[in-house]
Amino acid sequence: MFHFRQSKIAPTPHDAPIAALSRSMAVVWFDLEGTISDASEPFCKTMGYTRDEIVGHHHSMFLFPQDANSAVYRQFWSELAGGQAQQRTFARRHKSGDRLFIEASYVPICDADGTVTGVVKVATDVTKSATDASRATSIITAIHRSTAVIEFTCDGYITAANDNFLNLMGYTLDEVRAKHHSIFIHDDEKNDPSYVAFWDKLKAGIFQESEFTRRAKDGSDIYIRASYNPIFNSNGDVQGIVKIATDITDETVRRLDIAGQMAAIDRSEGIIEFSPEGIILQANTNFQNAMGYTEAEILGKHHSMFVTAQERDSADYAAFWKSLNDGDFQTREFHRVAKDGHDVFIHATYNPILNSKGRVTKVVKFATDVTPQKTAINEFQNAVARLRDGDLTVHLPHEMPGELEHLRNDFNDTIKRLSTLISQITVGTGHMHNEVESIAASSTNLGQRTERQAAALVQTASAITEMTESVDMAAKRAKDSAETASRAHTRSSEGKHLVDQTVKAMADIETSSQAISKITSVIDDIAFQTNLLALNAGVEAARAGESGRGFAVVASEVRALAQRSSDAAREIARLIETSGKQVESGVGLANESGAALTDIESLITAVNTLVQDIATSASEQSIGLSEINASVHQLDQVTQQNAAMFEESSAAVTVLTQQARTLNDEANYFRL
């Protein structure tokens, strides 16, 4: 039941429609301050309240606190009070606290004078459509945030593009707006029938999705995964195209690179895929050719068809597949059996492929047929074994794959050269053996002569040692004689000097004797004169008589004295004469002694010189003999060393003989 705020006013012709409206729609009345005066049942039901719970309360009870206190909300009521109606979608709060959306019209109510007396609100609950629209808007926003979006007309002309698309292609919006989609493709594609058909399908409303190659502004290729979505109007007619694209350039480049690598591997290697249980899923042509099967013959079969029965039943084979199921890859050389039963050797890797949960979904095997290489290696091993046994007739006649052919040729050439070398060694060892035996005989003879020479040198060294000792003794005695002669020379020099002094002394004595003789002569003259004087005195005394008697006595004594003096003088003269003769004789003898001493000194000097020369010669002989003795001893040592070396040489010759014999035996080991 609807209640009017002004119940005293009589009903008007319009009241019935309003009553009907209030029964079917959410209607609520407010005064100018926003206080609720009445509300219809649909409104109360929409907001989750009863009429009594809301009448008399303010409109803000339907708002969230942040909205109720906002300036926008105050402006909203101010405009209503001014007579300005408000119509749009509003967010309101349900009694439960949930957010709901209403499409509402707030209409000011005016009296007859045009004065606003209240506000009536007519609302429709659009929560679902608003939520759906909000969700759609969020989705579109998310799409624009994460993907490249561009819009076209039905004819392919650009109307809009987001930043993601523009950045991806390197354009600005002004550079692409109103341009045709064909600016993003290469020139050779623009007139391609498939491109025309592509747009015909879009105009017909047919959705298009695929991976595309597009051309950026700088001419580089951009790879995208895109969907072209026709947009329909209410009549079902296509009114535009929206393209949503994801840049997959890096992913595509990597995928193309991997695809190129896989194509290269597929061309060069055998590839086969298995389930985790070992069931064959597919195999390429290389693998089929290597094993001799067709694809139909192996699909659905187990991997064990390629192994020997012994390996198939082994624990190692079971462990092999368990390891693969555990995600461990296997790589090595494997022995397999072809369809016709012949052995096939492959170098293969078994690679477990894991899903996102880390479980093995399949096993991919890449294999290279190394049977020719394995066969060649076996031939080489057999040839080397024969060579080890001394068989130089070995030869590899069969052509081998790849670089092994060069190795085969080198091996055959090496065997030929080795055979020639061994032949030459065999001949050479025979000659060497003969020469070594001749050397051994010569060495033995030389060793004997060396031993005899060593014995002779020992004797010679002993004799020279004795001679050296004798010469050393003679040198020592010559040195002593030289020293004695030197002393004699010194003494003779001293004697000659003494004789010279004696001669000089005797000459002095002779001179003194002559002086004495003159003195004695004077004395004799004096004595004679004295005697005359005494004689005269005696005569005078005699004449004097008695007075002269004393004088006569004196004169007599004087005469006697003068006589004695004269006698003495004559005796001295005689003695001096005798002494002079003796001195003269002594001087002569002394001179003769001096001359003799001079001759002796000369002879001693000559003897001393000879003795010194003998001593020097003896010393030099001693030194020379010492050096000869040392040389002889050194020669003896060298001879002894030579003898030892000859013994070593003899031993080496013996060893060389044995080695020559051994080498000859080893050379004879080979079969040429």
C-alpha cells in the first residue's frame, strides 16, 4: 500500500497511475533535506529493508561512509533543492552491506508556485547488468593492458589501436589511423587471393584466429598470435572488426630455430619416439633405413625388437628403461639388430620428455649409425693384433668411411715402410753382429796391450821416482857445496883483505925503518960530533990541567957515551937494515900471498859460480824429474783409466753383441 506524504490533499486524476507505478517499481520520497518520507514495497525489497526501517531516516543510509561525507554528495542534494533533476546509475549499499547498482531518476517535486517541496526517486535495480558491464569493462581493460588491440572497419581501415599494438609495430596512432590493415603485411601478400578471402570472411562475420607474420614500421618481421573478431550491431550486421594480438616473436623465432635444428637433425640422424613403456610412436626415414624397416612394421611395437634376445631378457635392459622413466637420459654407443639380422652399431641419446608436472610423457631417441666406423675400427683392431704378433703382411683392402679412409691408407703405407725397415734392420743386424765381434776381438787385443803398457809405466814411474829422489839429494848437496864455496869465497875475500892490510903495515914498517935509519944516522952523526967535542974537551981539559980534570972525566964519559950511542946507532942501523930486509922480504911474501889469495878468490868465485850452476841445474833437474814423475803417474792413471775404459768398452761390446743378436732375433720375429 502506498502512503502519500500530504494525506489531506484530495486525490487527483494522476494518483492512480502513480499508485500503480509504486506497486511495480522502486519509488521513494524525500524532503528537501533528504529525509525519507515514504517508500514503495519494491524499493524496500530492493534495498533489503522494511518501510518502517527507513521512513524518517536520511537518504545517506544507502551510501557507503566515504560517499556520504563527500562534497559530491552535498552538491548532489543542493542541485536537487535547486530544482535540478539527477538521472544516472548509482552505487548504493544494501542492508547486508553489499554493493548494488540502480538506474535512478531523482525528480524535484514543485507546488503550484514552482517551489520545490520534495524529491521523488524512481529506481530500477541494474546490479546484474552493471556488474556484467563492469566485468566486461575490467576484462577489456585487462585485455588492453596485456595484449595488443586494434579496431578496423569492415573494409579493414584502422579506427583505433592501443599502446601495446602501436609499440609492438613501432607506429603512433596518427600514423595508422584511417590506414588500411595492409600496411602491416609484405607487398607480395597484399594481392594474394588468400588475403582478399581473409577479409571477405571477416565481413561475413566469420571469426579468424591464427599465427601471423606482420611487418613493423622498420621493416622487421613481427610474429603474432591474433584473433580477428567481427562486432555485430543489434540487427546482426557486422559493424567493425576488433583484433586482439599477442607478440610471439621471441617464441616463434625460438620455435623456428628449434624447428630448423630438428629438421637438420632429421636430415642427418635417425629419430624415433617411444612411450614411457618403450612402445614405438614414430620414426623418421633415417632410422627406418638404418634398421631396414618401414614405419608400418615398427609402429606400436616395443623397442626390444631392435636388441638381441640375450639383452632383451637381461636385468640391465630393464634398468635401462626404468632409468628413462625416472627422467634420466642415456647416451653411449649401442649394439642393435637390423631387420635382416645383421649387427648395427649406433651412437644414440635417449631423452625423456617431461610434462609440466615432471612426469615422463615420451622418450625421444637421436641416433647416428656408426656401423661403418665400428666395422672399420674392428678391422683396425684385427690388423693391429696381427701386427702385434709380428705379421707384417697385414693389409686393409676395404675402403673406409670419412677420415678413416685416410687413416687406412696411412696404415697400409706405414706397414709397407715398416716391412722395408725391418728387412733392412735384419740385414743390418747381421752386418752389425759381424762388426761387433771384430770390434770385440780388437778390443780384447788392445786391452791386453794396454795392460802391458800399464805395467811398464808402473816400473818406469818407480825408476823415475828413485831417480828423482837421487837428483833431489844431489841438488841438496850441490846446494850445500854452493853454500860452502860461497862461505870460502867470503873467507878468501876476507884473507886477501887481511893480507892487503899486512902488506900495507909492512910497507909502513919499512917506511918507519927507513925513518929510523935516518934517525940512527943522525944519532950516529951526533955521537960522532959528540965524540969530537968530547975529544976536544979532553984536549982542552988536558990543557987545563988539574982544573980541567973533572971536565976531562966528563968529557971522557961523554966520549964513552957518544961511543956507545954511536955503537947503538950502528947496531940499530944494522938491525933496521936487517929488519928492513926482513920487512922487504915479508912485503914480497905478503904481496905474493895477496896475489895468491887473489888467484884463489878468482878460482873460488869460479868454483862458486860452477857450484851455483850445478845446484841450479840439479834443482831444475829435480823439478823436471818431478814433473816427469807426475806426468808418468798421470800417464799411468790415464793408462789405468784406459784399461778400465777398455774393460767397459769390452763389456759394452759384449752387451752390443748380445743386443745385436737380440735385435736380429726380434727382427726375425716379423714375418715379411
